[in-house]
Amino acid sequence: MRFRHPDGSTVHLAYCTNVHPAETLDGILAQLRDHCEPVRRRLGRDRLGIGLWLARDAARALDTNPVALRTLRSALDGRGLEVVTLNGFPYDGFGAEEVKYRVYKPDWADPERLAHTTALARVLTGLLPDDTTEGSISTLPMAWRTPWDARRAEACHTALSTLAERLDALEELTGRSIRVGLEPEPGCVVETTGDALAPLTAIGHHRIGICVDTCHLATSFEDPHTALDALTRARVPVVKSQLSAALHAEHPHLPEVRDALAAFAEPRFLHQTRAHTDSGLHGTDDLDEALRDDAALPATAPWRAHFHVPLHAAPTAPLTSTLEVLKAALAHLVGGPHPLTRHLEVETYTWQALPPELRPRDRGRLADGIAAELTLARDLLTGLGLKELP
């Protein structure tokens, strides 16, 4: 979906396909047919943006086989779909029964992460619409926090600086500009937007910036305006933003609240949980860990968990979502005289990890839910003065 900002620029809204992961070209083509096109039809749109997740094997095939790339581009065009952004965070196995910590491998200290992201950038130049010259890729925020030392930090810096040089060369070759955004996430070396300032200013290249995920922002109790103002002052570009909402528990000491939270503790994804007190931010790596009787997480302050809940359907009481944080961030990102980013992506990948009574029972209901999320995002954008384009 495209929108005209009051300054005349085009803002793109997509939804991320990691919600129905596929790791081969055939799987991606089926994904477009079975999921993406039905969402577009529900929205009554001639064209719908999707943020493709391309696993390692799919990315390699598309990068090395021009016929495969043309096949994918033709399928996108034929189904009324367009791609301006890729989710380059998960490397592979995102559809596995247990993802947890493996999603952070390989990290930016491993040469394979640079090779994979370079391949994604080359593929994206071949997928961009004919009237679009700018693409974006989100990636993991350096590495998980352990193990971490000066040697690994230097390896990450070198890899990202090399990536910037490769992206420069790619634009010279293709005429298309690709930028990559580190996506701060709880538990990682770069957990918050503040943590991103030092490494990104050290790299100091306009092609390497940040991806603001509003679920992660909220989970770490960051104030959107403070965080985004700091990025602007440091001249760190917001390459893209993922529109998502976290799980919020106002009174985690109550038994009924803990019972409600326990329904969201599941074995597939990591749900980092945070509490903010006068002494700072406290956290656990997963929700079930936070709920243990011996957990170090204080129950006297609200908790937020890294669980991407559907934007349009907040959990029932006693839980809520952090949709208000998303709204505040979006107003700052695109509500001013000029947008801080032109690439927005709804990213609720946890539909099938929701408590059983909240999960969509079939493809049709999943498509209904994704369409409802995009409708909410559209309404927020038009409410900020952007005009929806055909």
C-alpha cells in the first residue's frame, strides 16, 4: 500500500511474510498464492506491499539464478504484489517448532551474515517496482548479548562497514539504493535505540541505520519521542519501521494476571520480558522464566513481554497491548513535515503462537486478521494526514 505524505514523498506500507515462512522458491510462490494475494483481495486493493522474508536457501537461489529471480518477480506482478523491503533478521528455520535463541545466528561477527545480507541486497534490486529506486532490509542488532567481547565487536563493525561499501557499489551498478537497518531487540547487544547510537555513528554511513520495531521499543519501555529525537540528533537514519505491539501487564503480582500471562508462554519463540522501576530496566530472557516464583523480575511494576500481538485485537483484560506506543512512534515517524522513514511494515509473526482460543483456525481467518491489521495501520496513516494512493 502506498501513501502520499504532505511533503510529496511516497510512504510504503507492507506486511511481513515471516508470519507464514517458506524457505524455498516453490514455497514462496505458494505463499504468494495462498496468503498474500488473498489479503490483497480482502483489502480491495489492486496492489499490496509485502515485506518478504527470504531464508538462506531461497536467497542464494534467487541471487545465483536469474531465471528464479525473474520467476518470483513475475509472480509478484501477476498477483498484484510489490516488494520494497526485506526482513533479513532470521537466517533460516523460522518455521521450526522451536526457534528461540537460534534466530540470532549467524550474527554480524560471522562472515556468513555479511554474505547473506549482501545476497539479499542484490535480490532486492531485482524485485523493486519499476518506479521505485530505494529498498530496505532489516537485520539483527549485531548479536545476542553473550558471548560478546572487543574482538567480536570489531568483527561486527568491519562487516557492517564492508556491507556499506558493497551497497555503494550495488547502486553504481544498478541505479538502486539499498539500505540496511539494525533492529534493536531485548537481550541483544543493541537492545535499545540508545544502544544503537555508538556503533552506528562509528560506522557513519548513510546506508547503515536502524529499523525501529515498535514492539521492541515498547518492551524496553523506551519513550518513542525521546528515542526518535536522539536518532535524529545523531543523524542515524531510520531505514524502516516495523509496526507491532507488545504484551502489557499492569499488575503482574496478581494471580489472575499471572495466569493470563502464562497462556502466552509457549515453546516456539523467545518472549523477553521487562519491568521498569526507579532503579532501571529489569528483565528475563523468556516469559516462563519471568513467571517462576524465584524470578528476579520485580512484580511491583508493570511488565511488558516481547510477544507480537495483533494490532487490531488487544488481549482481553487483565492484559493489554502497547498499541499506544505504536501510535506515538508512528506520529513521530511520519506525522511531521517530512517522514523519518518511508518504509513501514506490519510484523505480527506470532499468530500461530497465540493461546489456542485466539489463533486463526484456517488460512481464511489468518488473511482476515492480517487485513484487519493493515486496515488499522492505514487508518492511522490517513489520520496523520497521509493520502492513500491507488
